[in-house]
Amino acid sequence: MKLRLTTDASDLFLRPGLENADTPLLTIRIHLDTGKKPPPRMDKLTISVSSHETLAFPSGRYEATTLFDWTQEIGEAAGLAIQPNTMYTWQAIFRVSNETDEYHRSQYARRYQKGTVKLTTPGLLRPKTMTLEKNLFFVHQPASDSTFSYSKSESIVADRLGLMLVKAASVHLNLGGYLRVWLDIPTPAPEVQIQQFEVSLLQSIVLRSRSDLKIEEVCPVERLPFLTVKGKEVDVGHWIARLPHDSAARPSSSSVLKRGIITTHSLEFALTYTLTDQPNSTKSKDDSSSRVYRVRWPIEVPSCALRYYSLRLPEYAQDDAAPVPERERDEFVSPNEHTSTEHCVCGQPLDVLLAIEGELVAARLQDEASRGNTPGEDVQPPIVMDEARLKFESGTRTPKTPS
Ligand SMILES: [Zn+2]
């Protein structure tokens, strides 16, 4: 006898903070292949969805909590006589609140969801129970689609460097995605010699105890460099870099007020330079050592699972349409389940992402032309994003991969 547990998708997308968002439905199917010699009947069949959280506070405090464990019993299965060589299928639907906490995996905390099926049949001495589990990923979508379309610049006047312009932009910002970065320093002092330009994602995690509401600890900030340019290369001024992927970083939390795990991010631009000695100057030795100038701003980074042409395939095969590799999820060092699947942005090559960017820009221009606008900043990117996403989801367009 063989038991299987399948879902349409391993990711369940939630929209926290939206008042009139639809309640997401999670459908789980149970398949039972009875084989040649099954037990005579079923006593009980239950299916549950649960969420488990572990917090490893920097101080050494440790908390493990089951956040919920929703169980449904399949009534029609109770007492059912099992026929040999038969395939039975049941399904259970769970209504999941948009406010349900998301999947998390980092150095300081874990939070995961799973589906569990339990089938009890009569045994010789005591009842026999078959148990099967499947990992699920609850993913929070940003409150607004405009989060994906990102562009921010800053101009600063710094000592000796003079005017410094920094810009970052992406048509679809998320973990594992890409970021275009610009740097312009038009008039540095002659003695300035630039050594390095580095862009990092700074990740900050705050843990708030669920059992003692007074306890809150801030974990050490993680600096995740994703673009390093050295020496003369800095003059180029424009680069395309991949953001840290799912194994290295978490998406930003939707709310900084909740309990448990709160993740926030900043972008950091660090310029390392030295001052060469001028012939007629009386500089101290300190002036020739390298200096670092940093520019930082907060950024909200959505999950890598939120790629715009993310397809929710219906179940069509005997096998699970959305398989998830089986891994120990309490383990704090092993790689993430996401890295071995291709369902997220992390698994997409840069040329595919840039091809999609090209299509989105073309769609925007077409959109502006059809409305009789002249191209400009006033066109709202979210509208174009939605159109493009619909086209991808309906399968009428696939991203062109440059040859
Ligand atoms: Zn990913």
C-alpha cells in the first residue's frame, strides 16, 4: 500500500496588511494506491497543516513554538473497506489567513510550514499508522506591486570626493534578482585614488519572544556584498549585479511590529580610496591610508519566489506537480530547499532576467504610446508590470533568451 501527498504548488502566496484581499486556499490531495494485499479497512484519515518556529537568540536563549496545527479528518474514509489494486483520492482545502507568518530560514531563526497526512488501519495487536509529510512555503507578497519596480538615487557631497551620485534600479526587485547600479564622481580632488567600490545588502534580524513579551534581541547585522569593483574599473560607472539569493538572505518582513522574526534591509554603497601625497603638502601619514565612504538607505526586498511569470500548474501527472526536496529543516547549516528547485528567481540566469526587463520596458513604451503620452517618468510602472505578468501567466509570452 502506498500513500502520497500532493499540492498544486509548494508556495502559498499571502498578502498581509491588505484589508480586502481574498483568503488564499491551500488544497492538499491524498492518494492511496492500495496494492495487492491492503489492510481490510481504514479507521481514520487526517490531514493537517502546521507551522513551526525556532528562535536562537544571540544571548543563548532558545525558543521552539508550534504556531498552529490545523487538522481536518476525512469523514468518508473512516471505516471504509479497502479494495485491493485501487487508487483512492481525497482532498482537503485549508483557508489560510493572509496574516499567517511566512517561511523563514536564517542563522538565527527558522519558521516553516508542512502538510502531514496520517492514515490509521487495523493491525494485529494495535492500530497501524502511516504518516507522510510535505514541506510547504508560505510567502508574503509586498503590500504594493510598486515595490518590485525599484529606482532610487542620491547625490552627496563628500570631503575630497566632491559630488557623488549613486543610483540603484531594477524592474523586478527581489532576492536572487538583479540590480542596476550607477556611480558617478565627476570632480574628485586630484590626490584621490579610488581603490574599490562595493555594494552590499545589509540584513538585520530582530527576534521577539513569543512567551515573554518583554524580550527582544537584535542579531548582528549581516553584510552581504554582491558587487565589488576595483581600481580603474570604477570609472565604468554602471554595472548589473545579482542580489544575494535565498540561501544567503531572507526577504524583508511585511510588518516590523509582529512577534517572532523581523527582517529588515538596507543597501550600502562603500567607496574605498586613498590620498596620494602631493609634492608640496605637509600631510600626516594617516592621509595616505585608505578611507571608506559609505552611503546607505533602507530597502524592502521581496521573496525570490515572487517571479512575475510564476506559474501555478494544475496537477496533471501521477507525480507531484510541485515536488520539494526532503531536507531536515531544523538543521541550521545545510543549504536551503529553494536552491535545488527552479521555481524562483535565484534559479534564473541573468540573461533571462534582462530579457524580461527588455520586454517590460518595451511594454511600457507601447503602453505610453497607446495612451498618447510622451515617454516619461509619469507612467506608473505597476500597471505595466501587471499587464506583462498576465501575459506571462497566461502563457502567451515567454521570456526571450538572447542567443
Ligand atoms: Zn530562490
